[in-house]
Amino acid sequence: MEKNMTIDANQGNGLEGRKLMSRITELSSIFSLRKMFNSFKASKALPLLRTTDFKISQIAYIVGFDSEEELRAVFVAKYGLSPERYRLQEKIV
């Protein structure tokens, strides 16, 4: 038995298709904004990694992350290396 899963078809099964699609779009926008904001915060860590001896955890909090792990995850996703590795390669001080 094949189910028709169009937006209008979902209205009868409690999903309220249009509201569901609206919510999915809204959540997608929120996640996109969050990703963009995290990327911005990671970019703010770059000069601190290059020019200070602050611990990675201190830099994470300075640029607005809740933890060192959160900075590390975003940093690796954006730049392909950890903050520690970046610091070793780029340190000016």
C-alpha cells in the first residue's frame, strides 16, 4: 500500500503538513544561522591562537563557545585541523 505524502495529504493524519513544512524550514534556518555564527566565532579564535599563549579553553570562552570541545569540533569542521595543530603551524609569539 503506497501512501501519498504530499503536504495536503498529511493534513488528515495529524501532521498538519503545511505547519510541519513551515517548522522544518524554520529549524533549517536556525541551524544555518547557528552554523554561520559558530564559523564566525571560530574565525575570531585564529588571531588569539597565533598571537597569545592563552589555553585553548580560555580562547573558546573568549570567542563565545561554551566549551573547548565545542570550539575544537567547529574548528576542525571549518579548517580541517585542531586549534592546537593550527597554533603549532601558525604561532607568531
